[in-house]
Amino acid sequence: MADESSHASTDPSRRTRGAGGKRRKPRGKHSKALVITACTAAGLVVVAGAGAGFLYFKLNGNLKGVDINAALGTDRPANVDNGSMDILVLGSDSRSGANAKYGKDQGGARSDTAMVVHVYKGHKKASVVSIPRDTLVTRPTCTDSRGNAVAGGSEQMFNTAYEVGGPACAVKTVEKMSGIRMDHYVEVDFSGFKKLINTLGGVDITTQKAINDNKSHLHLTAGKHTLTGEQALGLVRTRHGVGDGSDLGRIQLQQAFMKALIKQIKDVGVFTSPTKLYDLADTATSTVTTDSDLNSVKELAGFASGLKGIGAGDMKMVTLPVQYDPQNPNRVLPLEKEGAKVWAALRTDRPIPAAATRDSAGDKGAAGSVVTSH
């Protein structure tokens, strides 16, 4: 029988209330990494002006787009034109194709991690809000791949939105939660994450302590490392080797890795090597799915150009304010007042106040300090 935590029922009355539930199977662990790649992949395709003819059309043909605007219509927050930009970045945990080695599909793909990236006016700074996969939210009614309506409901795990209605339902759920219209959508999968890391030549990190996790097959001594794509997957999905073993601690570790990855992209000097730049651009464009507004090299290059001034030190990363569900420790509940402060700050293009995350379970612990860049 499938682990009940793997798929939240669309009927809230069926949610198991109690402390005896098991944590999710390893299936969801891998996709924690994917969002990291999606957030940085666009920054590697600023080649539209340099690559003429064949290169342009080759890269353009790699891209896959989803028409979020057509799917959602007018049932969306107002489009506030204040110079800022909001991007929903997701990782798909599909096991099809090259991803089959990570396990067997037990239904539709899910987005086990999501980040709302808010780029401030002037595009010099950004805030990133991670939404834990097990957050119980009110999911709106969505449309599935066959065009059928899928009823929403309260106390639905956040990651079921993608499962029942794909990218459009994930965007709709985030917009209902936040009151913020998502300007763009970016998604990547397992094989894409590994391929990008390998094409980049690995990611340099320093571990402050040894990490040994047989479940994620990751064994690192304390010290400096250049991680391959497979090792990077292991790092961002490790839970038992770092911190208290929770998914919230793992998010902190992933945020630390994301900063190292951004620093690596900026420091590696790929823009001085046309061959290296093309290889990375080819990988990036073939591994991401975007909204239809970014579904061309020209548009994606313009989008990336607007983000290139933001470094790791210019990003404020937090987790959506949550608390563990007292009736089921495998789920988390949004802290409504604190979450409202987070979303209000982004809607008005202001920094997230420290008070908004002070009491959140999502930003406790020291898992994020285990990994630094070098």
C-alpha cells in the first residue's frame, strides 16, 4: 500500500490526524534540488545577441512553454506594474524518461518544493520565499490535463496542486495564497539539474562538518569539495545527515547550496569562453519549462539580462512562516498573520520584516550553516 503521506487526498476529511504517520518516501527528496537549477538556468542563456542563425534556432527549439495566462484567464490578482517581478520556480518530480532511475511514478508528478522569487524594482536585490511541500493550504478548483474541473478544498498539501492540475494549478494556488500575480513560471526536472551541474564543471562548496547519509548516498568529509551533478542531488536531498532530520532543515541546506551555485555561475568565467557558454546555454534551455512569455531565446535572454546584477549576497531567503501541525507532525500549518506580512511586503516591493519569520519553525536550526561557498 502506498505511503499515505505520498499523496494527500483531495478530500480533507480523509487526512490522517495523529502523530503516527510516516514521512514521505524518498521520491520527493530528489525534487528538492530541482528548483535551485530552475532559478539560475535562465541566467545562462544570454547568448541571443552573440549566437547567430543556427545557434539561435537550435536554442530556441530546446525551449518548452506553458500558457499560464490562457489557462487562468482573469481569475488572478491585479498585475501591479511597479518595476518589480515575481517568479514561481518549481521542480517536477516526474519519473518518466531519464528520470526513471530515481524510482517509479505513483501517480502524477508533483512539485515537492517551490520558491517565489521576488525581484525588487531596479533588479539589484531579490527575496526568495520557500513554500514547504507539506504545507496545508486551501487549494482552489483547477483544471486537469483532460480539461476536467478538479475540486479544491481546505487542508490540502501544497504539492498536490501541481499533481492535479499541473503548472497552472500551482500558479493559481500560490496566487490565491499570496495575493500576488506571478509574472513568470520556471520548472526543471531531475536529469536537468544533474546535467546543468556537470556542464558547469561542478559546484564548489565547503562543508563545516562531515555529512554521511546512506539514504541519499552522500558521504562528504568536512572541508572543500567540488560536487558533481549526482553529489549535488545527494546534498540537496539529504535530511538524515544534517540538522534534525526535518524537511524544514533540508530547505535551509538547499538555500545555502543555491547561494553557492549562483556564486559559481558568476565566478566560473563562462562568458569568456564561447564554447563553454554555448554548452551551458544549450543545457539550460533544454532542461527548463517556462511560461509562454519566456518561451523564446530572445525573451529568456532579456529576462536573464535583467537578473544578472543580483548576486548571492543580494538575495534574502526565508521559508514561508509555518508551524508543525500539532495533530500530525508530518504536516505544517501556515502562520497566517506572519505569512500575511511576508506577502504584503512583496506586494508593496518592500523587504520582508524580520518579525514575520521570527517565530516560524521554518527558519529554526543551523542546517543552513553546514554548507558554504569557497
